[in-house]
Amino acid sequence: MKSLRVAGVPEHFNLPWHLADEEGAFESAGIDLQWIDVPEGTGKMCQMLREDETDMAVILTEGIIKDICDGNPSSIVQTYVESPLSWGIHVGSQSNLKNSNELENATVAISRKGSGSHLMAIVHAQSKGWDTNKMSFEIINNLDGAVSKLPQDANLYFMWERFMTKPLVDKGIFKHLGDFPTPWPCFVIAVRSSFLAENKAAVKHVLSTINRFTQEFKSIPSIDRTLANRYEQQLDDIRIWLRQTTWSQKQLSMNSVAKVQQALLDLKLISAEKPYSEIVTNL
């Protein structure tokens, strides 16, 4: 039995991993899979990959590509979610801000530097034509940190997956100002290169197992109710999210890698592009 640590956010995208684990699918493939919930998100998972605190991560595409360009010794082995991530843009419910066009001089709450909430706030600002060099950021660690901070500062905004934050909007904690979709597939699976070099067969077993579950995921009876109950979501919201979400069983394309790197270069978040072969490993 091969032990393998997988890190991911505690969000509805990752329910296929938990269902596979609960059914003993990884164990049947000879894998002792140890799932690690990481509410802090992509920036924390990049750190975990660097520091040998996880072997594999289900991680935001732009975040891991940036970190690989910055020297993270890891590689993308597959796309996990092909559809874009819909980033909800939020302020505290007491804020007088009414739409995302008013945020040019506001402070961005981010989970940590290099996180999706950090990178996508910059991509969003660029799309508005704002001077990204003048942006200010406040680190709040995770969604709970945003719940604490946004009601205290009417000039603070926070970008996070819109359906995970919808219950907080419904409760009157956040005000939703709009959405900003990623212009590329949102989640990939990355593996530490040293682990992959010695455990390629185990990684292949994990991918074939999770791919079987993601292929069948939407056809599971009452999966919408299961998701709504597990993640405390409204059933109608989950049904919309399911229609918008497409899992993948394929490698991230050369075109997508180029698109992400060009965006990171334009924003001066990386100093140079890396060849596709240094970011992606085809198994």
C-alpha cells in the first residue's frame, strides 16, 4: 500500500475525492490516500508542495503556474476542472460600495500572496484598466478571516468562489458586487517532481481513480442534494453550479499554459515564461 498525501480546498469541487475515498476506491488501487483540507487555498498549497507537506495538490491553475515559474519543484499532471472559476466580488454588507467599478482605490483582502484571491484581483483590476501598481492588499488567511474583516472595513473587498460565499451573502454578512470568471480552466492537479519521479505508477493509479469518479459525478442520484447538504448551500444554487462546472480527465493544453503565462508576464507577476515541458508532465 502506497501512502500519498493530497491537498485541496474544502469546497464542493473536491467532493469526488471524498466519495472515492469513502468507497475505498483508492485503497482498491493500492493507495493509502490521505486528504488534507487547506482552507487557506492555493498560496498555502504551493508552500506545502515546496516544503514536502503534501505530495499532490488540487490547485488553481494560475497560482501553481506562477509558483512553478518562481521555482516550485512541482509539475502539472492533469486538468481537474475544465470550466472557469466564477470569482465573486464581495464587500461587507455595511459598505456603501454598490458595484465592482467603484473598487479602484479600495483595499483587496487576500488569503496570502500568490493565492488565487491575490492573482485574480490583479487580473480583474487589469481588465478594468486600473493601475495595478497602486493596488493595496490585506492578508486575511482564509474565508473565515474575510468574515471577520470585511464588516470592519467598508473599503475592503474580497474575491472568492461565488457559490461558496453565497450563504454569507444570503445571511447579510457580505454584499455581492459582481463576478469575474477565470479565462482558463480553473483547477489542475500538481505533484512534487521528486515524488513523481519515484512514484509514477501510484500517481497514475490516483488519476485513473479520480477520473472515473469525475466522469460519473453528475449522474450520481441526488448528487445535487448531497452537495447542498454537505456544503450548506441552497439547492437551486448548487444546481446552477453543477450546470456550469465541467470536470476534466485530460492534460492542461499548451494553449492554456501559454495564456496563463502571458497574463502573468503582462502583470509582471513572473519575470520570464517557462517551456511547456517544465510546467506540465504527461504520464
